[in-house]
Amino acid sequence: MILLTSTYLGPVHYYTKLYSGEPIIEERADHYVKQTYRNRCIIAGDDGPLALTVPVEGMPCGTSKTPMHAIRISDHGKWRHQHWQAIVSAYESSPFFEYYADEFETIFSRPYEFLVDFNHDLQQLVLDLLELHPSITVNDGTYLNLPEAKDFRETIRPKIAFDFDPDFRPVPYYQVFRSRHGFLPNLSIIDLLFNMGPESRLILKQSSSVLEAPASSVNLKTSTL
């Protein structure tokens, strides 16, 4: 069993866990933490890694004490348009962008109140495009304490080096700006998807010590464990 947080177009490391075939619990009772993949993804821009951050509304008690499932998206500024334009600029010349762009753009143009719902729809789209069917249960009740589980809730983060995890070794793949910046590992899953398309599954497999993920039904639902 693997414990994960909700992420905004999470990194390759995160998706190797969804690929693993192990049961997944997505924690939504955790306290929202700034500068994490909960509302941030990192793509490969013309000038190198580029962080895109979804603005969220503050709470009276402070966002650091607010459970993830209650975090609301802020409509301040034109962030949806800005994020999508940044993605287009970064990947419009990638091999598979034209095949997937419309479905992603539809989600970016849709209004969402809660961050977890926006994250979920993007994640589900990625899983569908990759034909991955992990068994995922959502916890939005009491924060889980499961010593027997593999807990990545606070370790898969932008500022924590991924080499802490012996089961993840990113395999290089084609990237649009690789000749300029070299291979940039562990970017958002869309970097892998737009550059490698269906072969993304192979990269996930090669980047992880797990075996091929078994076919199973997605069970992504709101529940209290």
C-alpha cells in the first residue's frame, strides 16, 4: 500500500507509484503545505525548468492548518490562461502535444472551486491517456497513520531530491530542449506524455523497480478510511 498526496500534474516519480500496481491511498486530510506538488508542477520551458503554481485562497486559520480537501482555488489574475499558454509554449513542438492538447485545454478552461477536484480531473486524464488503471482510494476524513504503508506524502516534493527513494531512478527520454539544457529529470508527467506519448508507460516501468502494472479498475472516490 502506498500513501500519496493530491498533486497538480505531479512529477514522473509520483506516477511511477501509480504505475506500481500497489493499492494507492490519496490523502486529502493532510494540511495544505505551500511550495509542494499539491499546487505546483514543473515543466521544461525555453529557459529551463519552469514552475507553474495554482493560486489558492487563504483561510482564517491559515492555509498551513487547512486540510487539503478544503483548499479553494483563487480566481485572482488569469492564471489558467497563463498556465496553459506556458504549456503550449513549452510543448507545442513536442511529438505528441497535438494529440492530447485539446483534452488538457478543456480542463484548464473549466471553473473549479476546490484544488483537489482540478488535480483529480487532470490526473484522471493522464491515467486514461496512459491506459493506467491503479486502484486508488481517497481519504478525506482523519489523517492516516499506517506504519505498514509506503508513505510518500511529505517526501515527493520539489525541494527534496528524489534519490532518497531506491525504487526510482529516472530514465532519460527525448525532451524538446534537451540539446540546450541537457536531460531534465523528474519533471511533470506532461513533459513525459507530450514527448513520448504511448511509450511513456515504458519509461515509467524502466524508471521504477516495479513490474508491469496489472489491469484493474480505477476506484477513485471520496471516502473516509
